[in-house]
Amino acid sequence: MRELREPLQQLAECGLPTALEAMGERWSFMILRAAFNGVRHFEEFLSEISIARNILANRLTRLTESGILHRTPCPDDRRKVEYRLTEKGLDLLPTMIALRQWGEKWGTGILSNPVLVDDRDRQPILPITIRSHDERVLGHMDLCWMNSADITPISADTHEVDDRVRKLSAI
């Protein structure tokens, strides 16, 4: 049985510290959860997630500076500010769902209600999984680390694989 092991000293080449710096702690995730549920205004965040005013102000600033939320004056009342998820923030949805599913499995032991469903079919979404290039569900023992320069595309559509490797390398 082989171990999944990466060089842990190379923090500059790992996205996890960057993600943790941006998100950091419970309240940031709760603010994100509220934003995904359409909460937009400071007072709404206060009442919906029962957070202290100073903590909310700090976390909103941090999430805005990280580019996860965008802060804009409301068109109807310029004194009021609206917080909306950016593309960068929207990309956190799979992470949020995966954490919720993990919490349901290992924390509460029960499915949350309401249940997240596919809007078209009105059926519950599947558990978030790690998938291979050909859509196989992968487990821990199916993974290994490789230098991006050593990856050889195996599909006829090499451009798609090359683009994914280039995008990951650029991060």
C-alpha cells in the first residue's frame, strides 16, 4: 500500500495555505453560506447568522480584499452597500458543499434539511467526489503527486488536458 505524499516544505507551490488565508475560520464560511443563499446586506448578515458586528465587518473586509466578495453601493440607496460573490467566490461552491456533506456524515450523522437538489430534475445532488480525467470516482489510494511537466496527455483531446495542466501550473 503506497502513501499519498507531497513535499510539504514547498508551501509556495501549494494552494491550500492561500485558501486558508482567504477563508481562515468558521465565520468566513458562514458568511459565504449566507451569500450563496442570497444574503447581500450587512444587516441581513447580522440577523441571518447571528454574528457580532465587529467580526462581521472584519470578515466582510477580508473576503472583499481576497476577491471572494465584491462590495458595491446599492443603486437605489448609495448609502447602503451590497456584497455579492465574485467568480472567485462562486468557485468555492463545491468546497462548501463538500464541507457540508462531510459534516452531515461525520458530525451530525443526518442529512441537512432542506436538501440541495438539481434544479432541472429536482433530485438530490450526489456526494462531492474526486474524479479522474475519464470521470472515474477516485479514492485516496488512487492518487499520487506528479510534477506537471511530467504529465503526458493520454486522450485524443490533448488540448483540454494541456489547458488544465497549464491553468493549475499558473495558480
